[in-house]
Amino acid sequence: MQMIKNIHFISLCYYSLFLVFSSIVVAVAAQNDPMNVGVGVVLDSSSGVGKMGLSCINMSLTDFYASHPNYTTRLLLHQKNSSPEDVVLTAAAALDLINNDQVQAIIGPESSMQANFLISLGDKAHVPIISFSASSPSLTSIRSPYFIRAGQNDSSQVKALSALIQAFGWRQVVPIYVDNEFGEGVIPYLSDALQQVDIRIPYRTVLPSKASDEHIEAELLKLVTMQTRVFVVHMLPELGSRVFEKAKKLGMMEEGYVWIMTDGMSNLFSYISSSSVMENMQGVLGVKTYVPSTNELEGFRVRWKRKFQEDNPGVDVDLGVFGFWAYDAATALATAVEEVLRSSNGSLLGFQKSNSSGSSNDLERIGVSIIGSLLVEALWRTNFLGLSGRFSLQNGQLQSSTFQIVNVIGSGEKVIGYWTPQNGLVGSLNSKITMNSSYSTSNTSLGSIIWPGDSISAPKGWQIPTSGKKLKILVPVKSGFKEFVNVTFDPKTNTSMVMGGYCIEVFKAVKEALPYDIEYDLVAYAMPNGSMAGNYSDLANEVYLGNYDAAVGDITIRANRSLYIDFTLPFTESGVSMIVPIKDNKNKNAWVFLKPLTWDLWATSGCFFIFIGFVVWVLEHRINEDFRGPPPHQIGTSLRFSFSTMVFAHRERVVSNLARFVVIIWCFVVLILTQSYTASLTSLLTVQQLQPTVTDVNWLLKNRENVGYQSHSFVYGILKQLGFQDEKLRTFDTVEQLNELFHNGTANNGIAAAFDETPYMKLFLATYCSKYTMVEPTFKADGFAFIFPKDSPLARDVSRAILNVNEGGEMQRIEDRWFKRQECQDTTNSVSSNSLSLESFWGLFLIAGVASSLALIIFVAMFLYEHRHIRLDSESSFWRKVLVMLRIYDQKDLSSHTFKKSGMEFHPNYPPSPSSFSNHTEAHNVFADQRTIPPSPEHGDLSPTNGQSTREIELAIEHP
């Protein structure tokens, strides 16, 4: 019995130890099991993208936890099906996942339309909504931190699109997009990007997602009748393939058209498998997200293909960029969950119940995730190298990457280049030159392109619709100056007809120079009575409003008009000129002989005549009898000699070499001066002097004169700026009216001057060339040009054609036919003064002055040197020496060769001068002096010799 008790006791002990050990094992095992975290997946299981995305998510989690077996968390997927056509059903599925399954995050939905409501649910429940395919930029405007976009934002491709369009010089683009969240979201960003590079969107085509074939065809027919031939298609492949089918049917896939797909179609290009659809898209360009090829990516392609075929037998889906983003998004979410729950030991996992737990409304009963905000912060810090490349979710948005530029050729697509945010359009991503180059928008870096219609030449991007209406071209109506535009009014029919004119003929010549033909109708801008319907600014406004396709005529380029319409290059010269009457200024007064020279030239000439006479007298006084005698006689002789050089009638002989040098130079100056005077005086007395009555605008303002301008002209604004009052302004319409206004003058309600553009004024002068002239000032203007709507591609081609017509000489021939009426002498030069001024002769006077002064200096130096003993005499004062020098100078220089012989002997070649007889007594006295004071042995002069003092020489001179 005791043994039985012992056995029972031992058994009880072993059983107790077993229970304790079992409890420990169970506790330890329970402690090492990973924590399951619920994650919802809301995708369309019937679509290719949905199947591909779900498959990639599962493979991502399998690969992630296989490489991280020590992680303490595991994502447990709760899949709910969504409907692309039923947003409410998708929202209900997400709400069920949050309320019933208490998922901590939701991957999905597939489309931007579905994501809009799910983002609001996630924001309310603090559950991150992670979408790898909802690309609409409008989702960002919701500003919810719980929306994580794990795919590209559609706005990231607009720079690539604008660079591609800019590279080929296309100025207008028509976007064709689907009418939903996906299609409309990118348009504002595309418009801004195109506007930055001066590309205009003249029209937008919006199609419903379920548009009928008739609707699509009707919208495309509208585009056929427009000029723009560049289209950007932003929609999914299902609708896009139908658009291209109808475009092919309407002939919009022929040469001259440009079609560009956004990544909405390009990224899903593999789903367009029909050969007929591919045939409709030949030559289309596309922008596609670039995924760098790696060994890991290629290995995943193989594994995914095998796995997908096992799970979805008979379903043919190609792996694309959305699958890569789904794979990377699942990896990022698994990493973030592990980071958040490991730091909290899983204590934060769960939901805070809503206070409306008793309510039957699921939205009111929705709870709030405890780790939601922490999970968002962890996702924003995500940065790793995934299958799609660098995967960084800064601020909840996958950062922009490189785009491929593809060209649809045959049954596939060809990569023709790339676009990067740093370098723009490049041909290769591996080139060292690309890495160092600046931002490029040149098409030279792209590969060869096959355009629609199998063309290899880039389309110009627009063309005149051959099946559309003719261009309606507006023409101004002018009652005068019909040489420019001739519009006639038929009172019987009350219609105005454009008959021709210089501007119309220029337009026709330019039209012939275009590389293509255009059909047009010229429409007069006239009222029912035949008068002009407005001014030129009103005419330009008609083109701006789209009522007319262009305007042709004498339309001036103005800055204010260019703000809303485009001008071509000008085809006439520019400028606003002033026309004034001219008068015959032929001089008939008695003092006309003074006018050839200005007063400063008269004064200078007179001074030089006196100066030259003085210089010659100084040089000749001691050795020439003609320049001796009483002071009045000497002054008269010197002046008569100087002034007689004007007619080369001087009789006095010059014996000094220095004086001869001076006279030769002076005669040369006088010859030029007299010849110029004679020519100018002849011109004044014989040539008709036509000079303007007015040469200054300020004179018109000061004297309150009336001025004229052409009706409806912008010149009115210029005159107002100059300060003219309205009561001083008169208008004219014809050259005859202008001539009459001039004839009446200001006193009779006429004008003293007229202002108008140079072409009009030249036509006026060709008619009245003998009565008026064109004077300064000329105000700047840009000439006549044709008007087209803003950013019209036709304006560029017409401008280029204007250059061709100008260079070919046709423009000059047209101008000669209309304006070369008669040859009229150019009276412009007669406006300036005909008087000769000192500025034309100061060089001659300088030469004469320098030569005379040099001769005078040489003579004085020689005289002082000859009588240096007087300067060295220390017994006399300075002024006494000067007086002696002057007295010696006043005496004859008997050492000169002119006094070597008897005073009564004269040179055989010259008759005796009258002054020689008058100076006979003086000569006798000098010779007596010679007997009194013996001449020097060398010179026979009065120089001090043998130690004579200055006083002795002075006494000898005073008392011979």
C-alpha cells in the first residue's frame, strides 16, 4: 500500500514537472513567433495592372522576409477587390479593411479616381494609403500626409514633354485627354511648362472615358479644320487605342501630323498587343519612365514570369514599371513597420475606438490607428535602391527620375533618346559628355525618327487646312493715299471691294514665296456706307478676337498692339517725319557779298592780313626802301601790301628771304580763301536756295502753330506727347487735303507742318516736290507689317517669305511701280547754312601763323646776336639798351646788299620806288653818319667796335 502511495507521488511529481516544462516551452515559443501586422490591398483583380501588382507585392514580401528572417514583424495581406468603374465599391472595401480587419496600411487603389476618396478615409483613420499607380497631380492638392505616392507623379513628365516640343520648334499644341481625375490633373502643369517656353495651347479636346466612336470622330474632325498639327494624348491605352484608330481613319496619321503620348499610355505600351492598333500608331512619339537595367531586375523578371504563370495560367501580362513600383512599395512598407514596432516592442499596435461605437454608420465607427503617424514618418525616410532604381519617398512622393523618348515603329517601340532633369534631352545616359553638359532642348541629340506617314522629315507642326474654310483677311479702308490700299465702295450694292494697292501687291508676292499654297478672301474693314469701321487698333482687335485670320495693309508695328497679336517682319522703312513748306531764300540784298563767310572767318582773315603786313614790315624795314619813310607812310605801305595780296596786286618788292618765305605761304592761304569765297558767293547769287520755313518742333509749340496728321493714325499720340493741344491739330486723308492745309496756313485754319510716317510723306513729296521738304526730327517707328493671331505659326513663315521677297529684288520693283512717279531734286542739303566757317580754314591759318611767327623769331634772334655787344654793356640800364636797340633797328642796315651801291643806283630790273625819292634826305643823313662813325671792318655797320660804349653809340646816332 505504501508502495502504491509512493508510486502515485512520484507520478504526480513527474506530471507537475511536465506541466511546468510545457508551459515554459509554450511561453518561449510564443515569444519567438513574428508579429503579424494587417495590411490591406485594394486592387482590381480582373485587370492586368491589378494582377501584376498583387503578384509583385507577394513576391516582394517573400523576398524581403527571406533576406531578413530575424525580423519580428510580418505583413499579413488582406485583399479586397476594387472596381475601376465603381468608386463607391472601392471605398467600401477600404472602409471594411479599416473597421473589421484593422489594417495598419492599405496598398492601392489602382486609379486616381478611386484614390481620391480613399485618401480621405486614410486621413481620418490615420492609415497610410500607398498607391503605386495613382499618378494624378490633383491628389497632392488634398494635402494629406497619409497619402504615399509610390509611383511617378504625372506632373514630373511635363518638363520632358515641353523640351521635346521645343526641340522641334513647334509653337502650338493641342492636348487630348480623358475627362476624369487622371486626365484633368496634369493639364495645369502641362500648360505652365509650355507657357514657360512660349508654346501656346489654342484648343483642348476632352473625351469621356466611355466616349462613343461617333463622339471621338466628331472631336477629331474639329482638329482637322484647325491649323495645329501637334497633339499630346494623355489617357489610358483602352481609350487611347480607339482615338488612334479614328485618327487613322480621318487621315490624321499622315505626313505633317505629330502625335505624342504621355507615360499614361507609354508605360502600359505592352498592353497594346493588337497588330491593328499598332498599325494605327506608326510614327507616334512617347514619353516613358526609364528603369535602369540591372542583374537583380533581370533575375526578377524571370522569377516573376514563372510565378505569375503558375498563379494565373493562361493570362498573358507583361511586367512593367507599375510592377516594379508595387514591389518596392511593399518592401518600403515592410521596412517601416519593422522599424516602428521594434522600437515600441509591439505595444502600439492597434486602433483607438471611436466614441460613436453604438452608431450603425461605419464611417462614424471608424477608429484611429495608433502607429499611423509613426508609420508615415518612417515611410517618408525611405531611401534604398530598388527594382525601379533609387526609391526615395521624400514628403510621401517618389522622386522624379529619367524619362525615355520612344518612337512607335512596326510592332514595337524604339528608344530615340532620354530626358533628365539635369541635362534635358540627351542621346545616351552613359556618355561622359552628357554628364558634363548643360540643359539641352536640341533635337540633334535624338536618334532618327519615323514620323506619321513614314516621313523622315520633322513636321513643321501646323498647316492650312485644305478641307477647311479660306482665310479671312481684313483690309483697312482709306479715303486717301490709295496707292497703299485701294478699297472702293459700290453705292448700288453697298459693298466695299479691295481693288489693290502697294500693300496688297506685297502680300500677294509674299504669298507666292511661301512653300505652300493658301486660300484667302480679302475683306474690307468698312461700315455699310463704305467708311472705315474703326481705327487701326480696332482692326487689330478684330484679329485678336478671332473674327478674322489676319490683317493686311498699311498697318504700323506698335508695342501696345503686339501684346495681343503677332506682327510679321516689316516690309517698309520706318520712321515718322515732319513735312514743312520750303521758300526760295535767294539773297537779293546789298550785303549779300558778306554772307559767303561767317563773322568769325571774316574777323580772323582781317586779323591775319594786319599780322602778315606787320611781319613783312619788320623783316623789310632795315633793308628795303619801300618799307621806310614817315610812320604813316610805313603803316599804309604795310597794310596796302598785305591786303593787295587778295588780288595779287602788291607792287613792293620783297628782298628778305624770311619775308619772301612768309609771303609765299600767305599767298597760298589767300588763294584758297578767295577761291572758296568766289565759289560760295556764286552759289548764293545763282543757285536757287530752297529752305524750310520751319526746322524745329519747339518753334511750332512756342508760336502755337497748327500741325496736321493723317486720320486714324497713331501719330496723334506722338503729337500729344510732344505737347500739342487738340485745338492745334488738324487731320487729312489725301495728299490734296494736306496741300490745301499747307496753303491756308495757321492763320486760315491750315497748318504750318505735318507729321506722318515716312512712306506717306515720300508719296506726298513725289507729288509736290517743289513746294515741301522733309526735315528733322524723325521719330522712330517700326514700319508696316501684316497682322496674325498671337503665336500663329503662319506669321513666322510669312516673315521668312518677306525676307525672300526683299532679297530677291521683287519688293523694290513693286515700290517703283507704285511710287516712282517723278525725279525730284533732294532739297535736304539746302537746309544747312551755305556760309563758310572758320572750322574749314583753321588749318591754313595755323600754317600761316606758325610760318610768320617763326620768321619773326629768327629775325629777332639774328638782330640781337648781331648787336650782342650792346646787350653786354654793363654801363647802361636795361631800358637804355632797349632804346638803343630800337634806334639801331630804325636805321638802315648799310651792310645789306641793297645798300652796297650808291643810294642813287637802282636795280636794273625794278623801277625806282616813289618812296626812294621821299627818303633821299634820310639817305643822305645816313651816309653822313657813315662818315662820322666808321663802319666795322667786317660789316660796315654801327656795331660798337674798339671798345665803344653804348652811350657813345647813342650819341653818335643822335649827333651825326
